[in-house]
Amino acid sequence: MSRSTRLILICHGTTAATRISAFPADDGLLAPDSEVFARINRALPHADQVLSAPEARTRQTAEALAAQFSVDPALEDINCGRWAGKQLSDIEHEDPAGLMAWLTAPEAVPHGGESIVQAIARIGDWLRDRTAAGGMTIAVTHPAIARAAIVAVLEAPAASFWKISAQPLGMTELTSDGRRWALKSFNRPAE
């Protein structure tokens, strides 16, 4: 009999990059609201394990949730190459063709980093590994990774990545019966 798996992905809190529409670098959180994090923590079920992506903003979010966690490099954000740390408006001015390719061709890597297709495949592989582990996992990661997970679970076209809006501290719940993953909830705020 297959072991059931439950996964809650929590997007990291707000950073300066999210506030100014910039491609993320390894920036930390803006001053976290302790009450918001306490509310999220109260809403979370007991987990067999808590994981965090390696970036500062995800580790700080996991710490703010008062969670003992392990870093999982597979949860890292999409590598935006030479665009890291730059505002979207700057890229629009400096490399409009590259930005258009990034937004319309999921296999494109105009920034020299990772494509949307590659990120979806990476997270799809990670989800297959999670199925084998079973149990309840909470993973603090990035909005782009939550979106990639949804696309992978739904087996949707990679272009649908851009039609999903994940919010800071939004929670996405996925479940698996050992054969397939299902999307249970998305972008749920703390209760």
C-alpha cells in the first residue's frame, strides 16, 4: 500500500525585491511582523519535517516561524542569472527582447540562468522524491517555486507558470496518494 504524502509550501515573506518588482538576489526579509508569523505558525499542522530553500529570505522565514528546519538546495529560487537584483523596469529598458522571450517562451534563458521549463522539471523531480518519503512536510520556498510545483502537479503547459500569482507568505497544499499529486489549496493566507 502506498504511503500518503502531504506537503505545504510556504512562500517566503516580503523582501525589498518583491516591493520594487526586482529579480531577487540573496536578499533578506524586510522587518517581519511577528504576529503574522505567529498566526501562520498556529495554522500549521505538525510536520514530520520542515525544509527551507537555501536563500536568506527563506531561512529567515523558517526562523520567524520558529521552526527547526533543514536546508534543501532543490527548493532554491529560479536562477535569474545576470538579471539577479535588477528591477523589472531596468530589464525592460536594457533587454526588452530578452524580457519578452522570458515571459513568452518558457524554455528561454535570456539572463543566462535557469529557464521556466528547467525549474518546473527540477521541482517535478523533487515532488517525485517527496512521494517516496511520505508523511507531512512543510517547505519554505519561493513564489516561483510554488508556481512551478503547481504547474508540475497539474501537468499544465509550462506557459501557464505566468498565469499563477503566488503571494509572500501564501501557502500551497499538495497531497499525494503515492501514485499522483493533487492540488488541495493555493495561496491560502494564515488563518
